Amino acid sequence: MAKKPVFTFESNLDKITDKIQEVPEKVLNVIGQNIVKEVKLNVPKRTGRLKKSLGYWARKYEKDLQIGFKIFYAPFVFNHDDPIKPVVVKNAQLIADMIKKAIDEIGKKGEN
């Protein structure tokens, strides 16, 4: 009698989970880029390096997005008025839609 062939199964679950994790990070990067770009338009020109210090950080492990100024004197230039908040409030619906689409993409990848 001939021997039956032995089949092996190789899991690629670790590769799939890595790809799924990339989607939210990409969305957070796009959101951060667009918010920073719009806030920089409202920053006064004659404020030293304030405009260049504005940045965003899409943190991988904490899975969040931080937007802010790297220079300590930013609150004093703006007289403690936050220039970032109005931009975020204005674009809140767009941000929510982008996050919803990213979650939907994760759901589609999980079904395959």
C-alpha cells in the first residue's frame, strides 16, 4: 500500500495581525498631517520657531494621536487660547468618518 501524503499547515496569523494594526496607524498619521497643516495656517508668522515646532505623534503602543507644540512658550504666544481645538472641532465629523472607514477595513480583512 502507498503511504498517504502528509499535509502540513503553516499559520500566517502573525502577518495578518501586523497588517490589521497598520490600518489605524495610517489613518492617525493622515489625520495628524491634515490637522497640523490647517493649524499652521492660523499660527502668526512672527512667532519665532513656533510654526516649525507644531507636530503630531501617532503613537504605536498607546494607539493614540497627539498634536501639539514642542516649544514651551506656545501657550504664552496664544495667550492661553488653544489654536488646535477649533480645527479639530470643525473637522470632527471628517475625523470620525475616517476612523469608521478604518474600522470597516479591519472588519473586512478579518472576514477573509
